[in-house]
Amino acid sequence: IPLLYETGGEKFCDRVVVVACSPKVQLSRLRKRTSVTSAEAKQMIGSQMLLEEKIRRADHVVWNNGDRTSLMEQARFLVASWQGQTWMKK
């Protein structure tokens, strides 16, 4: 969910997974997706909560600097680690 922490939406979630990537990858993907200038993309990224803070607050972090196969492997590992666990926060 975009801007989950910025809008206080995490209080409605039992767990939060932050999908993170390097600043270089983030900038490249944003520019490709939105066709904005580098300066505009940096401004958009700068208006969000720092990645370090999102990671600190997250229950889990998945790194997405690579391809979809790598992302899927991490997602499968994360889901497997949840097998048999309760989803309710204590």
C-alpha cells in the first residue's frame, strides 16, 4: 500500500512487509513508470518517509533490487516462514 506509514494505515494491519530497493533502483523505476524528470522524481521520493524508518517499523523486509524471480523466491520464503503462525498481533 503506497504511503502506508505516512497515512497511519499500519494500525489496520497485523503485519507489515516493506518491499525495499536501493535509491538508484527506486529513482530509475519511478522515472520509467511516470516519465518525470530526475529532479521531480527525487522530490517525490524525498516527500516520503525515509526508507530506514520504514524498515525499522516493518515486521519483515523484502529486497527488490533484482528481477521478478528473485522477488518471488523471497516472497515464497516469507510465506513459508509464516506457515503455522497466527496472524493476530499480540
